[in-house]
Amino acid sequence: MPRSNALFISLEGIDGSGKSTQARRLADWLTAQGRDAVLTREPGGAPGAEEIRHLLVQGDPERWSPETEILLFTAARRDHLERTIRPALEAGRDVVTDRFADSTRVYQGATRGDLRALVDTIHSAAIATEPDLTLILDMDPEIALTRGLARNSGEDRFEDFGLPFQQKLRAGFQALAAEQPHRCHLIDADTTPDAITQAIIARVTRHLR
Ligand SMILES: Nc1ncnc2c1ncn2[C@@H]1O[C@H](COP(=O)(O)OP(=O)(O)OP(=O)(O)O)[C@@H](O)[C@H]1O
Ligand SMILES: [Mg+2]
């Protein structure tokens, strides 16, 4: 079988850092290059996974224990992988996902650092897949939080944990980029949408094959 040139790309970063905006722009750019790109998101990205999303992003911040939350995220991710990501990659389509497993690693690390080992164990057992390229939108949480809450989306369960939590998340994403430098790249997101898109395109261009 010929090797597929399809790319699996995730966008990560704190709440309000511009992931959804940039994921859409990246998928549009890939399509404009004559590639076939699927834009998707987590939690969600498949019908069953979207149902699980509602359980995760709405309601009281303390609604789930950290352990339960990891299992819900992983159940949604497995469905996303089976129904959306793998079929697309196998058909030679690029996949751009707005969040993937790094969000679970970093969010759980920020709430309960001792659960990172559990996250990794469950990930290897149930998901065992990493993106080819992960772009981490890095910026000041204070500015990002204003952007996110301004939207009043009704999906603010994580934003509602507040600024110190977002600062921990930023540090977590930065640590991940240092840990996995071949896959994860920090992108300065404290600038205009166009400048961020250009930085992303420059990085993705190096991975196109
Ligand atoms: N570079 C930017 N400068 C200013 N505002 C921006 C920029 N990028 C996105 N925004 C605006 O900030 C808000 C958050 O952006 P976006 O939804 O893309 O972030 P996100 O990372 O997906 O957020 P969330 O984590 O809450 O899903 C939106 O209202 C968007 O229009
Ligand atoms: Mg978003």
C-alpha cells in the first residue's frame, strides 16, 4: 500500500488562545493548497463524542472527580479516533483537530499533578496515537481569558476555574513543548490572527510531504 501523505495536526493552548480560529484557518489553507482537510475538535468530533462533550464542558466546575473526567475525555477521544480521525487519514485526508490528548495531559496535570501517570496509562491503552504535529498557541492567560469569556458560549466550565488555573495550564503546555520538541511547537498567540496564521503555515509547510 502506498504511504499516505495525510497529516494529523492538533492545535492546543489555554482557553481563549485562538485554537478554534486558527484551526479553521489552517484547514482552509490546506484545502487551498489542493489538499483535502477535515476540521474537527475535542472533546467531540463524532456524534457520540459530542454527546460526551456536553457532560464535560457544561455545569459545575466540581461536577466530576479528576479520575472520572479522564475516563470521559478518553471515551470521547476513542470515539473521535474511530469514527472521524482514522477514517479520514486512511482516505488520505489531513486532519486538523482543535485539541487532542495534550489537553488532557496538561489540564489533569494542572488540577491533580499526580494523575499524569494515570492519564498516560489510559492513553497508551485506549488511544496510542499522537498527531504528526502539535501547535501550541502560547499567550498571556489574562488576555486570553477576557477573549474567551467575552464570547459567553455557555461552555465555560474550565474558564470558570479562574486565572491561576490558566497560568498553570500555560506552564503545562510550555513544559510539554520542551518534553516533546519534535512534535510540539509553541506559537506566539499574543498577536494578530493573521500573524499567528502565518507562523502556523510556516511550521506546517515544513511537514508537508
Ligand atoms: N489573535 C487574536 N486577537 C484577538 N482576538 C482573537 C484572536 N484570535 C481569536 N480571537 C477572538 O478571541 C476569542 C477566542 O478565540 P477562539 O475561540 O479561537 O479561542 P479558543 O482557543 O478556541 O477558545 P476556547 O478554548 O474557549 O475554545 C474569539 O472571540 C475570537 O474571535
Ligand atoms: Mg475553541
